[in-house]
Amino acid sequence: MRNGRIGGGLVTGGWALFAAGIALSWVAGSFIGGLTISAGLALVGFGALALAITGPAPLGGRFVRVWLGILAVGLFGVAGSSIAAARLSYDPLEDWPTIILLLGGGLLTFVGMLLTQLALLVAGGLARKLGALFFVGFACIYLTQGLAAISPDASPLRLLAGLLSVVAGVAFVVGCAGPGLLALRGGRAPVVVPA
């Protein structure tokens, strides 16, 4: 149970650091923001791995834990490609192992996150609400960015779309942190998930 809470704290803290990195990218520039985003995703990877191994009661059966493990492997693949690219003295897009590691890690991250959230969505109670936040936030980000792209530069509609996309982004990040929040919640009101 203790390892599950540690994993939950790492996942939740990692997504909070990810959100802070996006805010820092707007304020302090891409270098500091990018480092913060990378550190946040590394924490999410370690937390997802801990949750996949220990699997506290709120995360139910093997289904969620398997997809959390795949998410962790994908995040480690993306991080490995970044480390491999940093050691190169030439363009990393000319190095096939780096590209394959990035694309494979990105695909595993996408599949692991999507299916983890779907598993939470079919569960009941708080897990369903957190899974729904992920999908609603993602859809609203997509729609508000499309609305901002077609509206004139100084229009109130563009400002409204920007504000709504920040709210949708917060909902998306809270939904992403759902497995961590459930693990931090502990054994209270266990969530039933398909095995």
C-alpha cells in the first residue's frame, strides 16, 4: 500500500510539474519550460511504473496496471531518445536508433495513456469522473484551439477561446493525474475495474 501511495504521489506531482513547465514555457522561455516538462514526465513514468507493480486497491485489477506499465515504458522510451539525441554532435533526426526509440516510445505512451483512461472511464465513482475529465479536457482543447485559429486576431472570440482552452487544459491534466489521485486516496471506496 505504501508503494502505491508513493507511485500515486509521483504521478500526481509529475503532472503538476508538467503543467508548471507549460506555464514556464510561456513566461520564462522554452529551455526552462522544456526541462520542467521533461522532469515532470520522468516523474510520471516512475510513478506509473510503481503503480503498475504495486497496484493499490483504487486501481483495481490487472487491466489498469498493465496499461500503466505500458505508459511507463513509453515515457522511458521518449526520455531515452532525448538522452540519445543530446549525446549526438549532429542532427538527431539523422540517427535511426534515436528516431525509432522516439516513435516507439511515443506510440506506447499514447496507447498506454488512452487505454488507462478508458479503463478508468468504465469503472465507477471517482475513477469514472477522472477518466471523463481527461476526454472532455482533450476534446475542449481541440475545439477551442480550432475556434481560436479561425477567429480574427483581436476579437473577443479569440480571447474567450484562449481562456476556455486554459480551463480545458487544467481539466485534461487533472484527468491525466487520475491514477495517481486514486492511489493517493488509498483504500477508501475501492473502484471496480475489469480484470
